[in-house]
Amino acid sequence: MDKIKTGLSIGDPNGVGLEIILSVFEDKSLYEFIIPILYAPRSIVDFQIEHFNKEIKLNYINNTQDIKEEVLNVVETSQYDYKVNFGFQCKKAGAVSVESLTRCIKAIKVGVIDTLVTAPINKKSIQSENFKFPGHTDYLNENFKGNSLMFMVANDLRVALVTDHIPINKVSAMISREHLISKTNQVLLSLKDDFGILKPKIAFLGLNPHSGDGGVIGNEDDCIIKPTISEINKNQTKAYGPFASDSFFASEKHKEYDAIIAMYHDQGLIPFKMLSFGNGVNFTAGLNLIRTSPDHGTAFDIAGKGIANPNSFKAAILESIRIFKYRHQLK
């Protein structure tokens, strides 16, 4: 087997994760490139296959030596005696999510799988005594070498975040010279190692409206971000900004840069998702594994209705294939 073995986590079983996984593999074209291995309870997979009337060939296994090509392999995880309740948040669903994810992590560490593509989880459901992370990125950062970077990717659009899953009232305190330089170095490394861009142009978005308007609306842009950009450029990096974020994407300036660094979550992700039209990918850069995911959440409002769009999940798989091949090409 010389195909890439792609591990798939089920995400929240009450959301759209498994639905989009099943939809993606109804189309057999991906089998040409990968061997998919889903970690999930059999009862939940069987239920959703029937619920969504999917015609898909499955290979249920307990031993990864029984993995086959041209099918969706399913490594059975604990059942938890769980009945799917579409659209509802609950702890048992979170436990299903976490076990699927932890089994994937173990598999990638021992070489059973090559890449990881995660379905969306509910951040409240997953919290427990054994799992106290705000999401995938932080958990993966604890389990693999390197420093994780949330990198949103859609073709030539790449958006990185200085801060990600933290409350908005804590963002300003995280905007420091050291943190900006660290994130910039992570972006530069990923652009080189994962995308082959050796001399990138990087744009920084300002923290405050109109990048502070010369200190009238906050002084972080003038006192921290601008001097840090100047310092970064001393190393022959082409960094620009800070740009006022309210007009940066609308004026299509993002097309002039290889990556955009946003100061906080929604500043970067709202325009990214508007521009990527559901085809974007969340790539966890900076670690010694390849993990991607769709650019959306559990979508509880449409879960179970059979209308979830699988395009972003398929894009996540394709991006993981591209990154895997590029990294191994460099070795």
C-alpha cells in the first residue's frame, strides 16, 4: 500500500461531521489517492448510513492490519450506548468525539495513519476532567513537537491568527512584540515547508479600528505592531502594515500577499469564510503531523437534515494530501 493513510475523527455525532464524511466517500475518486480510516462507534455509523440513505462500502475492523483499499475503513471505538440526537449538545456526544480524536492521535504516533482530518467538535461537549482544551489546535499542540499555528487556507488565500480561541477582552494583552515575532516566524516556516514560498509577502492587520487612527482609537498599532513589523523587516522579510481590517479584504488587497496575519479570531475568519465560500481549510501548521479540518463547525441547526455541504471536508482531505506529498518531497 503506497497510498496515503488518512485518519478521520468523527467529530460531534450530533452535528454534521459524519454526514459530510459519508458524503465525501460516496464519491470514489478520493480512493485513488488515500486509504481512509475513520475512528468511530459502529452503531453511530450504521445509524447515520441508514438515516441519510448513503450507499457506501465500509470495512469495520478492530485490527489495523485488516485495513483495505477502495473502502471506508472504520476502526470501532467504544459505543457508550449512545443514541444520536441531532442538533443537541451533550456530554456523551463529547465523549464520543474525544475518544475518536485520541485514537487518531495514538494511530498517527505509531505510524498507522499518515495524516489527520478532523470533523467538527462542540467545544462545550468535549470538556471533562481528562480533556480541558478549547479545541483541536491546543490539544494537538500538547501531543506533538513544535508550536501549533492556526492557518486558514483556500487556494492562494492564507490567514493566520496571532490569537485564536480566547475571549475578546483578552486579545489586547496578547499583542506583544514577542508574540508577534513568534507567530510571524511560524508563518514563514510553514510558507516555506508546506507551500514552497521562500520569499513571501506578509500583511498584518491592525488591532484597532483604522489601525488606531494615529493613537486616537488605541495605541497598540503605533506602539507595538508598527515597530515590530519594522524589526521583522530587518531580517529581509517583506512584512507590511498594519492595515485597517475593515477595508483590507473589500479592496482585494489580500490578493497582493502570500499570507495575512490577523490579530484575533473573527477579524481573520469572517472575511476568510466569506471569500472561501465553504471551500476553506483549517490547517494546523507548525507541528510534526499534518492535520486539517473543514472551515466550519458542527452546524447543529442543519444536522440530520441531509443538506450539509461536504466541499470543505473534501478540500481538507485534498490539502492534507498536498502537504504530505510536499513535505516528503523535501526529504
